[in-house]
Amino acid sequence: MALIVVYPGNAVVGGMASVVSDFNKEFIKLETDLYYVCTHDKKARWSFFSLAKSLCFFVYLCIFKSIDAIHIHTASNGSFYRKSIFCVLGNAFHIRVVMHMHGGAFAIFYDNSNYIIKKFVQYIICKKVTCLVVLSESWFNWFTDNFKFINDPVVVRNSVEQVISDPIEINKSSDFKIVFVGRVVESKGVFDLLQAYSNLPFLSNTNLTIVGPYDQLIMNSKLNSYGLTGKVRLLGALKREDTLQEIVNSDVLVLPSYNEGLPITVIEAMACCTAVIATNVGGIPDMIQHRVNGLLFNPGDVSVLTDLLDLLMSNDLLKNKLACQGYETWKDKYTFEKNFPVIINVLNGAK
């Protein structure tokens, strides 16, 4: 199979890039002919020229290579607008176009759009895309409620490779370690986590680590306002293996986001046998049952987040139960052995 993969590129970090990277490893095992088309650039002012260059390369591939399918990874706002051009071109060349929908804010983007934008989005997804891939059952329900599909979307859950060989081998330290992984921005709820952490009664027995790119001035201001200067580990963006090691070494991963699709970081925590506290947004409730394999709370509810952190600090039995049940959930639903054959069938036209 010959495949064009359209994605933001390595200049953009996040869950979408992780999915593309993981898929690449699986495609290579199948000896797939892969052609990557990047739509973004590290320097925003050059993004237009980067997109124009990518479009030229894309057209070249469609004309001179025997392409079987186009796999387009997208989210909302500018990401969708950029990728829509490739959908139209791919459709014009009569090549199978598979749109893989990521970002959890797509519903907000669509609902807040005017009539013309909504019609444009409907036109692209229902007329120019051969098959829409969504990350969870809740997203499937939202799309089928709002769009008139000829062929229904296909659910392909995000997956994570095996991280640990046996959860029994994991030994957490005597201190209670909390980790956040993601972009340090308001929409990720990380500042809510800082406030909740500052409210904990036993700060001397806890550690908070933040992994992800951040603005130094903003972060210094937030830490100072919550009395946390010098009390939080700020590691910035790390390599994937280093990030996973931080998750393995932690007691709980907290993802207090206001919008999500099916976050890779939550699945990674499950695969690491690390307990999860997350907001009940996007596809997260499809993964986590409250007090069964994780803990859920409403985004922005700092008081409840504080209580949940305090609960796990004082209840090792519950913490270990959530971690082990999360690990079992990963094995049952979020491995490549379970999910990668589905995307292969979609790209081949079997679904």
C-alpha cells in the first residue's frame, strides 16, 4: 500500500504528533510506502510558504505516484482549514481520503461558527472525505448527530505501546508524586492544578512535576501567586521515553483539561500503571469510570481536584486499585494489536 500522510509536522508537539509517530512504526512493519506531507513550520510567519510547498509536493505525489489512500490528521480551526485543501485535492484525484479527527475542541469550533463556515465544514467532511475516523464512541455520537454521512465515521482508539513488563514490578517512592504532561496553557487546566496543589495540606510530602513547553514569565508569575516558587519541577518538553519514565515514577497523572479528544497522556499513564485524575470532557469518560480505573471531575473545579489529590495521598489502597485497573483497561482496549488493524481496514477501504 502506498500512503500519503498529511499532518502538522515535527514542528508541532502534542498528541497528534505522537499518534503519527506511533503509526509510522506500525506502517513500517507492514512495508508500507509512506510519503509525509507537513503543513506547519516552526516559524509562524513562514507557515504560508510551508503550506504552499507542501501543496506542490502533495500534487506531485498524486500525479506521479500510485497512491492508494491519503491519511489526513486534523483538529479544529486553522488545522481544519489547512487540511480541507488536501481533502479537496485528494478527492479531485479520485484517491481515497481518510480524515483522522483529533483535537477535543472541534465541537466548540463548529458550534461557534457562523452558517457559512458550518456549511463549509459539512461539505468537506461529508462530500470530500471518503471516511472520517474519530477517537471515541462519544465523538462518533456527536458527529452522527450533527452531520449527514453517506458512510458513518469509524472509531479508532488511540493506542500506546507496552511501557512496563509487569505492574507488580513498579515501586513508587515514599513521597506522593504528581505529574502533568502537556502544553502549559490555560486550556489544559495546568494553572488549576497549581492552585489545587498549593491547597494540599502536606506539601512537604508531595512533588509536582510539569512536563511540557511553557512560557517562563507566565509560569513564574503563576508560581509566585500560589506561593509555589521553587516547589515545582519544570522540565519543559522531553523526549517520549523520558516523559514515560516520569509517568512511571509518579503516583498520579493529572490532566485537568477543558477540552480533549482521546488524550494519549491518559493512555500512557494507564500503560505505566499510574493512577489518573482527569476532567470528564471529550473522550475521557469513554476511557475512565470514576473510582473504577481513575478519578473524574468537572473542568475548573479546583476544590474537587484538591479533594481528589488529598484522597489519593491518604489512600494507597484506592490509588493502587485505580492504577492496576487502568493498566487492565490499557491492555483490553488501547494497544496497537487491538486498534491498528482497524485503521488499516479503513485505509484499504474495507470499512
